[in-house]
Amino acid sequence: MTPSEPVNLTNCDREPIHIPGSIQPHGCLLACDMAVSIVQRHSANAAEFLSLEGPINGQPLAALVGDQITHDIRNALASAPDPARPGLLLRQQMANGRIYDISVHRHAGHAIIEFEATDTNVLPVQLARELIGRIRMITTSEELLRKTPALLRAVLDYDRVMIYRFEEDGAGKVESEAKRPDLESFQGQYFPASDIPQQARALYLKNSIRIISDARGQRVSIEPVFDGSGEPLDLSYAHLRSVSPIHLEYLRNMGVAASMSISIIVDGELWGLIACHNYSPKIMTLPQRIASEMFCEFFSMHLIGLLHHHKLNLVTAARDSLDRFLQRASQQTDVMDLLTEVLPDFQTMLDCDGIGFFLQGEWRSIGTVPPAEVIPLLAQHISETAEDRIWTSNQLTSVFPPAGSFYQDVSGVLAIPLSQVSDDCLLFFRKERLQTLNWAGNPDKSYETGPFGDRLTPRKSFAIWKETVERHSVPWSEADIEVASAIHSAAVEVVLRHSELMQEERSKADLRQRLLNEELNHRVKNILAVIKSLIATPAREAATLQDYIGSLKGRIQALAHAHDQVIRGSGGGDIRGLLEAELLPYTAGTAIIQLEGPTAKLDGRAYAVAALVFHEMCTNAAKYGGLSRPGGHLTIRWGLDGAGDLEINWQEAGGPQVTPPSRKGFGSSLIERSIPFDLGGSSEINFDITGIRARMTIPAKFIKISEGLDALDPKVVAEIVPALSAKPENAAVLLVEDQVLIAMDVEMMLSDHGFANVVTANSVSMALEQIETLVPDVAVLDINLGHETSIPVALELYKRNVPFVFATGYDDKTQLPEELVDVPVVRKPYNSETLLDALSRLLVRI
């Protein structure tokens, strides 16, 4: 096309808008040779605008504007070799007495000089500085886009200022706007790519600012339009260049009388425009335009930084999510459960509406996804077409016809293959683009139409855009593909690793099970043998039945504590902790108990032996010795002797007068013989008249002394058990226990100590029913109830502020919710003193 050919909707995308052959009427133009000597062309209004007489073309520039202005123009050109950065001469007074702003640049063999009348003293640098100062501290791209239109509207006084962003498919979207209150909103509106043709976008990259002072389309022709060789004047960088009649009609159909557009350029690409509209003619002076251009360049650089920072944050977040995924993978043995757990993390890494995985014929998902029955067909289609690569589509119906039944929910798919030999894959989904549209305008708004019809109105443009993107999702970007590639690498590695581990585990499972059964059988037999000896031996002492039962319970409890500590303590335990546990039932009185010694850890074998010995000695002291009377004393000191063995000294005082026993019972024999027989140490008991004194040594190979703790200060075990409630029979106790024998044992324990109102439940449902009919004062909950746990009961009690303790043979608290981790725990098998101690503490708080 040439400037003389008519423009219509069929050829507007080929319109040569850089050579329109005319300018806008608010200024005039002179085109000289490259030496800025002779005027070769001029705008038809130059004579009137500059008060010139006679011919213009062929005249020396100095003869028309004066020697000084000509000299200044040449200097300005010399300092501005880039046509996109024209030389500026502001507030130049001509021979006619009028003041002009002048911009000059060289392009396509001409020096082009533009004159605009001015009556302002605005300094572009000062104005740009003020604008830039308002946005330089903004830290997010969202805030920058939101605040900039309001700032520019306030300074430039346009009726509407918008930020218009180009999407990957060329369409545009109004990201933000500031407007006059009576105007409808365009925020969120989309426009087809054809609204801004490619040649216009190319010019926006060359010349970053474009003004229209009056959309009525008055033009001032260039004389001559063509030079002697038939070439028009290239006005690509001219501020006064006239505008396409198609674009002018578009503005008029919107009611817009004047506009200014400033390019937003990100990484060398046209990211978008700052579009300013006025509903009456408006002339922006050259200083205002230059200030706006400077501001927009800073805006673009600031936006680049914020976008890159946002991308870096996304990459960092994606990396952190993948690190968590790989960390979970090292701890999780079931790949199905692992992938189910990390689906929410994966969803945050890619902008999507739903996500799921198809693995080993099983489908799991979250968010908006296709119907489950379609997934196997979709996975098969992707497997056949993706060739083990990441596969994307933002128009699923075009490649997978069954998607026609759910295209509104899902129109875009990104697939990550998880296997080369099956259809296993990880799928991300996006809704149809129209379903996510937040339209801010008035759908009933009507516009005037001109000669080119209603095609050139915002509503019609929006309708065309809708037709273009129907059954499409937002396209998947290169950044999306990069993140998907990282997910692919991690997920495939984990899936393959788990497959290998499962194969190895299957081959080793039988062997491990046999070894486990043999070890368990060995340990159970040993425990049963010890318990058998405990049961049989005291029977020969001719003790009363009550004494027999009490001794047997205490010894089994001591074994249970030792076993529990060995398991929880990685094979052993601390001697101080063992002594404190055995002495705890006797701290309620006024006897003084003193423990003194370094931190010494016993291995599993020594710990079990010491537990039985200390239990016998504590029981004897409570019955016959220093702990049996108010004011009695028990002092236990331990430390290393010269051979590195652990020496333990036991001294009682303040009790009844001591006489040696006439015969040795099982307890005395246990104290004297256990450590020498089982550990190869020594044990010596002296029955001093003032109190029993004992000395025991445990060989060094069974102990470990913490460095730097060879001499700890004496520790006095204070009286820590509060008195029982004055009327425990009035306290309602809920017992949740699924083993009937244990439940009966606990009921008898509580009944023997005055708790007459005990309600038992053996399941979660029964316990919750009991709570609804009778809210207890206190509760004892067995954590594990066969195939379920008592956690729901605990949470209900917690909500009702009912105190409770957990009873368990386990030590793992990781299964407890955060609000329950501080709940007291009583370990099985039950010790009546420990259980009553825990309940007493809870009742005192009520």
C-alpha cells in the first residue's frame, strides 16, 4: 500500500502507518537534507505556523528560521544520533516573536524538524523525577500496575489511564485503570490481537510515545508527498505523525477525542502500553511527553526488576517444594501416598485449576479435573503422542474429542510422563479461559458506529476475542515448561527408585520376617522366664497373699519401666532417671531423698538388672527403712572408682532400728546376687543399726559417663505429689480401654482408692456417646484401640476442657495433633501409684 490508497478493514493490517504522508495539525514539520542545510519538504501549515513568506522547499534552513536556531538545531542533532532519542530545543523564540518547542532527528536520509507552539514552563526532568519518585519504592509488580494509572491521571489530567498488557497469543488485556467516575470500566477486558496490527506494534518499539490530539482526524499533508524518486517521507520517529483512519474511528466509536500511548518494553519485547484517553481534544506539550516517556522507561525497568524478582521467587519456591518432595520420598515407602501428599505443593508450582496423577491404573486428584472415567483414555492418548516428553495443549478439544463434554471445566492440559512403559503421568489442568474471565464493564453499553461498522467498538472487539478463545485455556508458558521439567526429573527419579525398592523389598521380605519372628520369639521367652521366676520364688517365702501380689506387681512394673527405657533410649538409660522413677511413689511423705552423681548411662542389660535391684531396695526402705518414717533420709551417691567402674553407695538414716534378717528372702538375694551374677560386678549390704548401707559396682563396660559432668550438685527430690481430691468418689472417670482384663484391673485400682464412678468404653463411638450423656471430670485414654485411636475422643475432651491422661505402651507422640502433645502419658503396664498421681494432678487443677 501507499499513502494515497484508501484504508479499510480488509487491508488495515498492511497499512503503511510509518509513511502516512501527513502530520497532525498541532505542529508543523520541515524536512532537510542530512547536513541540515536545505529544506526539501514541509507540512502544508508550516508557512502559517512559523509566519513564513514565499517558497519553503529549496530554501536554506537559516533563511527560514535564522542562523542561531539553525546552529542550535545542528548542535542538537550532533548530540542525538539515535532517532528514537531526538534532540530537543525547548522554549525557542523565533523571529515572529512566538515561542516553540523543537525536536530534531535524522532518519532515512532526512533531518526532520518538528515545531510545536508552547506556553508552559514545565521542565521534563523535574516532572519525570516527581513521577518516578512515587513508584520507585514499590516492591511488587501487582502494586506497580495498580498504582501507576492513578498517578499518571493525577499528573497528566486525562479522563482515563489504563495499563494494557499483551498476552502470548497477541491479544491484549486491560490490567488496571484509573478513570473519571462516570465512565464505564474497561479493567479486565480483553481485545483481539487484530486491534493493534503488527506494523503498529513494530512502531511502538521504535517510537515509544504516540499522541493523538484530536480524534476527528484532521491531517496536514507533507509537500510533496513523494520526492523525485517516488519515495514518501518516513515518519517512524516523528511525534507529529498522523494516525490511521481505522484507529481514529475506533477511538471515536468509544467516545474518545484524544489519546496518548507510551510503550512498556520488557527484555526488548513490547510487553504492553500505558494508554491515556480524553473525551475532549487535548494537546500534550513536548516537555510533558518527554517527561512521560522518561517515566515510562523507568517504569519498564522497574517492572523488569519486579517481574524477574517474582520469577526468582517462583523458582525458589519450586525448588523448595521439590526439596520437600525428595525429603518426603526418602521417608515414605508408598509412592501413591507420597504423590497424594505432594499434590498441593505441585499445584502451587504451576498456575492451574486442578492436578492429579494416573499411576498403576489408579487416579488421584485435587481441584477442577476431568471426569475420572475419562482419565485412562486421556492418559493413553498423551502416552501415544507425547513420546515421553512433557506435553501441553491449551485447546484440548482439538486433539482429544472426548474433552468436548467438559471443555468449560478443562480446556488446557500439561502432562508429565512418569514411565516409558506405561501410561503413568502427572497432569495439570486449566479451565476454559472464558470461565475465568472477570468482566468489569457494562455488557449492555452501546457505542456509535462509523463507516467501517460496529467491528470498531470495544464490545464488538470483545465479542471477536471471545470467539477466538472459546474452548481455549490460558496458554502454557516457557516458564511453566521449565518448572514442569524440574518436576519431571524429580518425580521420575522417585517413582523409579520406589519401583526398585519395592522389588528389593519383595525379595527380602520373607527373610526379614523370619529373622523378626525368631528375634521376637527369643525376647518373649526371656521375658516370660524372668516373670516365671518372679512369680515362683516369692511363694516359698510364706508371705501373705497381699504382700505377694504387691511385690510381684512392683517387680513386673520395674521390668516394664526398664524395658520401656531401653526401647526409648536406644538400648539403655540414665541411672538418675531410673532412680527417680523408682523413688517417685515415695516422695509424697516428709522423708528427704538426696541423689548425687554424674550423668551415667547404663546399657540395656545393666539397666534391666539395676531396675530390679533398685526396686527391691526402694521397697524395703519404704517398708522397714529410712523412707518408712517422717524425717527419714535416703542418700544415694554414685561415681567412678579407680578402675573406671561405676560405684553406687546407698545410705539410709532416720528409720527404725535395723537388725540383720534371720534369713535371706528373695529380695535380699536379688540385691546381693544380681549385679555380681549378671554383670560381673559387686554388691555388698551392711545392716547398720542406724540404717542400711549398701555398696554396688557396675563394670565400666556397661556404662558411659558424659564428659564434663563428673561432679553434679546434689539434687533433692521434692514433694511433688499433691493430695488426692477430698471426695474422689464424687469424681466421674471415663476409662477408654479395649482390653477387658486391663480395664477391669484399672477399675479395681481406682475403686480401691475411692473412685466410685468409673465409666468404661472400648471404642471411639462408645466413648463419644458416654461423653454426650455424662461429661466426666477426668479421663484415662488408651491411645491405640485396635484398628483405631482415641484421638477423636481426646479432641472432644480438649474442646470441653475435660482433663485427661493418655495410657500407652508406646513412646511415639508423632501421631498426636499439636494441641495434644503436652497431655500427660502413663505407661503400661499400669502402676497404681503413677496412675493415681497423674489423676490427682488433674483433679487439683479443676
